[in-house]
Amino acid sequence: MQSAFEKDGFFVIRGALTEAEVDRLANPICRAFAAGEYDSHNPEKAYPEPGIYSMGPKILGEHPEIASVSLAHPTIVRAIEELFGEPAVLAQYWSIMRPPGAGVDEAGFVPGSGAHFDYKPWRCVGSFVKWMFAVIPFVDYTEDVGPLCVSPGSYHRTTVLDSDGRVHPVDAAQVPPAADVELVDPSLKKGDVVLMHGFCWHEARPNYGTTDRAGLYMKFHAQSSPPACGPWIYPSAVAEALPDEYRHLVPHHRADGQCASVRGEPVGGIDEAQLVIEDADGRILLLGDESTGYTLPGCTAAEDSGAGILDTGNVMGSVMAGAKSATGLDLPWLSWLLDVPGQLGGDSRCRVYGHRLLESAPALTAGDVTYRWLTGAEIESATAAGHVAGGDEVRRWIGMWQNQVDEEGCAVTRSFGVP
Ligand SMILES: [Fe+2]
């Protein structure tokens, strides 16, 4: 498996699930599609009309039992963690339903025209550098209903570059014109699971058949490779249903229904944000002064109003606007550090991001804002004097950012996130 995956960027585990296991997974999901309980449901053009319909992780709140035949299936998790060489974290849990006629148009489909890969620095479910898909087809992906084609070796064309000390740039491949993309049909059957490198080019073909083509498209990232936009928030019911050895797969969850979904409007489960903004010399921006006390810049967070399900949870647009009005600074990118409890109580959540500027201690232009650019030693003594709100936490976050480690102190590969 390891050598085939490294060469081709994908590997099919034949018969990873029994037919009965696939049915246990597919039945509640397909029933939900039939009931219109999927994301961005539009009654004017709804399943089963020809189209492409999708459903995020909300189904796991209603049916946590399907975790054991999908995200926590022993065969799948063992293979992924073996390929990563470290623990995995579930990023995306997304079902796609393509009824007959999906993707079919009068002009005719040109093979290769839909080839793409899913490294997306603007998505919670695409902004990591060490990750893979695990796709579970609910039916045989025949020539008729539409294969999921993959491009062998294509993932080698995208390169993760060395860190600048905080974040890793990605030299992302440009997928060539349709005629120049080599695609193969891995002939996925019900019960098979295809593991696909995150940078692997792939293409779903139209459904020319007479039956539904549906499947589950999961993404996992290595624990050492967090999403730059921050994680999707899952229903707590699924995290609680997992046996101990699989709990690490779903670390980010809420019990109050605020999980990644678009039911009417986008929901991401992120209420506010704080920012570790560093200058070119390693000083950190703190608002306030010794008399009023210091805080990190922060603001309330909001989803992008136009977000589809895969765009939920990325609140960077609102955070950048909040930072601009509070400080006058333009922050072209951010990278997620961690989530902490929010000020609203309950399950509310505050997302903490880092950013490093190219300049040294720029003067802030926003109104009459009081601020300081403080060194680590200055923050330490201000914290000791009780002048920094949550000073010990703030110092911990700065350490995570500057030392490129996670909350446990383990090394991580952060990357760039954008709205
Ligand atoms: Fe894709």
C-alpha cells in the first residue's frame, strides 16, 4: 500500500466494507436526501431532479452510529494512520448525491475538463499540507453512473515549500487542459474505499445511468498538519459515540447544534476571534496600555453569507474586516492556532489565528487606538504584573505560533489561510 500510494497518490482498498456496512452507512444518508434534509436545499430545484446535492456533517448528530462504518471504520483508520505515520484527524464528512442526469449537458462532457484537486487555502476542509481523501461509494461507480477518475502521480506536481519560520507556502500545480490530463478509472465497487492524496487530481464523470450515484467523501489531515482556516465543528454526539481509541479523530465539536451546515444560512460554530499579530522582529501587537491593561486584538466572527457547505467555518473575512477597523492593518492571510471557549458562555467558541507582518512595529492608523508592540520578555513582565488579560494563555498562544507547535507542544506544519 505504502509504495503504491507514494507512486500514484491513490490506493484502493478492495472490499474494505461489507455490503451490509455500506448499507448501514448509506441508508440514513439517502433517506435524508429524499427528505430534503441536505445542505443548501432549494425546494425549486431539489433531489431527485438532475443536479449535484451534498450533505455535511450534521447527519452525524442525528445518526452518530454511522461513524463506526465510516470515519472510525477500523480498516480505513488503520490504513490512513499507517500512510501518515501518525494519528489522523477527520476534516471533511461530506456526502454527494448525483441522481440520473447529474453533470450531463447538451454540449457533451469532455473527459479531463473537470479535473481538479482540493488544496483550497480558503477552506477549513482544504487548507492543510498533509492530508488525504477516503471515499466510500454507496454503489458501483460504473461507466454508466459515472466513475471517479484519478490522475496517477499528479500529486507530485504540488510541492509544500520550507517554512518561513511560521508557515509553509504551497507551490500548487496548475491542472493542464483537458486533453493533457491522464486520468484512470479505478473501477470503484460498493464496499471499496479509495484513499487519495490531497494533491491528487481527480474528476467525477456525469451520471448517464438510471440510478442514483452517491458516496461519502471524507478528508483526514495528519495531526501535525492543522487546517490554516481552522477546523470544521462537528456535532458532539458523534465525538461521544466514538470508542476511546478513535476519540482523537473528532476533537472539535459542539453540543448545541452549531456545527458546519447550510440550512437556510451558513453555520460554522465560530462566535469570535482573537489575533496574534507579530511584526518582523518578533514583537506582538497588544491593544491598550499599562493603565487600562492589554488585550490581543479581537472581534466577533461571522460566516461568509455566500458560503456553501464546504466554505463554512472560515470566518476570516469578518476577522480581517474587524482587524482593519480596530487597527487599520490589512492582513492578507491568517493561520489558525487553536479554538478556545468564547465569551458568550455555553459552547461558544473563539478562534485564535496568527499572522506575521513584513514591517517592524508599524504605526497603527485606526482612530485613537492605544497599542504597544511588545517583546516576549515585555509580555512576560506585563503578565507577571497582571496587566495582560489572560496573560498566561496569551503567552502560550504566542509560543505555539513562534515555535510552530500545537497545544501539546508537538511540531506542526502551518500554512496560509485566506477568506
Ligand atoms: Fe474534488
